[in-house]
Amino acid sequence: MSREEQIINERKRKIEDLRKQGIDPYPNKFDKKQTCLECLKSKIGTKVKTAGRLMLKRDLGKISFGKIQDSTGSIQIVLQERKTPEKIMKFFKKYIDPGDFVGVEGEIIKTKTKEISVLIKSLDILSKAILPLPEKWHGLLDEEERYRKRYLDILINHEIREMFIKKTKFWKAIRDFLINKGFIEVYTPVLENTTGGADAKPFITHYNSFDIDVYLRISGGELWQKRLMVAGYEKTFEIGRIFRNEGISPEHLQDYTQMEFYLAYSSYERGMKLVEEMYKYVTKQTLGTLKFKSKGFSIDLGKKWKIIDYCEEIKKQTEVDILKWDKKQIEEKLKKLQVEYEKNADRERLIDSLWKYCRKKLSGPAFVINQPIEISPLAKKSEKNPRVTERFFVLIAGSELGNGYSELNDPIDQENRFKRQQELREAGDEEAQMYDREFVEALKYGMPPTCGFGLSERLFAFLIDKSVRECQMFPFMKPEEEKKER
């Protein structure tokens, strides 16, 4: 029998013993009065009643020590002969183990080592842990195990716990910023008959009540929010889950959170000003500074944001004129640059591969503008050059961390672009956009000039220089092989 199995059996025995004594090892409640942090800030002699998970236990005979932890921090507890009731001392020594949740009452003291502690007068078991916690410095070193048992990773790793608190601040800051600018928050369908708003392969599910297959959305309600512009709303946004059935990478997930906003009577130029202001506000609220390091770049969002021309930057770095070169020429250049690309990819995808090669060398912060019309099926044509669109990316640390444009509101132009996308789908491009007849019909009733913009939780990952998978609380995992029940 392994050491772990011995511990588990011993704890199960304690549970049985407690129940025989009429003590419930899993009671319904505990009237907690103070958090661990509040206890630490209390004056010496203050009576307190707190609770948390026991993370450490040391028995030195006439005196025992423990460390309990809650969501605010941890505090030491002390059980001492003649100061702690004898039955409480015995109960603690015999039945309480690291990992158990306990409720305690006592008074705040300062030990000989000057540590603020709770001198225990009463102690209750609140939840008996059967499985032992991993050792702080030796457990959960494997990445897959950390993600699968994220609850333990958060419990043991202070940095991970703080990261998710920052992530909450991140999304709150975005919501606060937009609401303060007069936007209303909306909620649009997650299940759709046709997907729209992005180039991505969707997940398919079945709607039993209608007996039809439907898609999980691949954008933050883009085509729905534009319908709301038709309906007369002028400032809308949505924060919600997005689903894309594509590959995993440090920057991509299949199931993640995204924000999209739509601003009527605005072009992409006004949108860029609003986005820059939002990014500075959100970063300041999340990190407390506009300076940070990410992916090997030193970033300062407080400095002047550059404007980079998409076509000119590709030409500058690769000598390729994407407005003139044909598919074969671009393929040859990609091979020469040793850039991987999909075989039989259409010209639009080849241009995108070329751009991804170029952007990795750019630190930002910058806005990238003037993307070709072929790769921007929902953006307005530029008034200065009809070969490109009024679209912009936020570029930080070599990556696109936000995408917006002057929305296409010409229904005839939109219909023709959808037809081109449909041709690409029929030719085998599963990421090309679907023809949405009902959306085109809505546009025919008239939509005002509108700027739309979206960002995902990838921005947060870049702000704290982590992979986007690391920043998900519970990343999707393949089912674990069945193990013997413990």
C-alpha cells in the first residue's frame, strides 16, 4: 500500500469515527465573522471568528500551530495548553489534517516570533478532505495536470490566483469604459443558422426541437449587432463566449470570451481614437501602469501609436506588392521566406500568411490600416483607394489584439462579397464566411454609417505575458483515462 493510500484510508477512518460521535464532518454552515485579512489587521486582543482551509499543521506537544487560508490570504492559528480548551487541543491533534476546512474562534495575539495569530478557543470541522493536497513546491509541475486540476493550481499557486483576479478587473474595466461612454450591453444568439462576422470553422450541434443542425457563433454577435443599428440603437456592445473549431496555439482557443462594440454615425478613424483611449484605460485598471513586457517586446501604450499601412509594410519587408502579385508569385515568395502555408490555399489565405510573417517583427502599439478588400468581406471600401478597406488592427508585441472597421452598409456590395465568400466555401475553404440572406435583407432597410470593433481575452494574455490557454480558468481537456477510484 502506497503512502497516499495509507493517508486516504486514515482520513476515511476519521470520518467514520466522527460520525459515530455524532459530529458531522460536512456541516451545512458556519457563521464566519472575519476574513483572514481582517484578522491580520485586527488589534491584539480582538475576539474573532473566521474560517478557511488548513494549509499547514505542526504539533509540538504543549503547543500546536496551523495556517488557515481563505480568498483574502492566510493567518496562523495557535492552540496552547491552559489557554486553549483541552478537548479542542485533542480534537485538533486527532482529527484535523492539512486540507480540511475549519472554523475557529479566538483572540488575536502576537507570538514570540512577532507573527499575528489567532489563539484558538473553539474549533469546528467544516469539511474533511479525503485526498491530501500536493506539496507546494513539488506537486502539479506537469502542465496538463495543472490545467486538469486547476482548482489545486489556484489553491497552491498565489500567482495564478492573482492572475484571475486581474482578469476580472480586465473585463470589468472594458464594461465600465463602454457604459460610461453611453453604450448599452446586449445579448445576441449563440446558436445560429448561419455563422458570420469572422473567417473561422464553426462547431456544429443539433437543435432537437426544430430537428435541424445549427452552428455555435464565431463572433460576438456582429451581424446581430448591425441589425440593432438598423433598429435604431447607436451604441451597443456584447461580452460573451465565442466558439471556433480550429487549431490550438499559444494565441488561439476554441472556446473563449470576446467583446464587440458597434458605434453608429462613425468611421474607422473615430473608432481608432476610441479604441486607443479604451486600451489605455483598461490596461491602467488591470496592471496599474501602461508599460509592460510581452513576448520579448517592451511595450508602452502611453507613447504615440503608429499608423502602419498593411500593403506597404508587406512590400517593405518582403518586396511583395499584394495588390498586383498573383497567387503563384505569392506562393513562390512564401517558399523563399520559408513560411508555412496551406496547400491549395486561395490568394486571400496566402496574403494572410505573408502578413503574419511580417507582423511578428513589429512591436507596436500601432494601428494597421488599408487591408485589401479580398480579405475584409464586411468592411467598407476606402474612399481613397477602392482596392483596400477602412479596416484596422491593433498591433502589440507582434500580434493582432483587436480588429475593427467602417462597417459595410451597402446591401448590394455586401451581397456580392457574400457570394464571393460562398464560392470560396464551395471550393473547400471551411473558414470562408457564409451567405446570410436575412442580414442582407436587413441592410436593405438601411443601416447608418457604423464602426465596429472586437477584442478577445488574448489581449489580457498579452498584457500579463502568458499564453491565452494559461489565462483560461478551466481550459478544455481531453477526457482523462479512468483511474482506480480513490
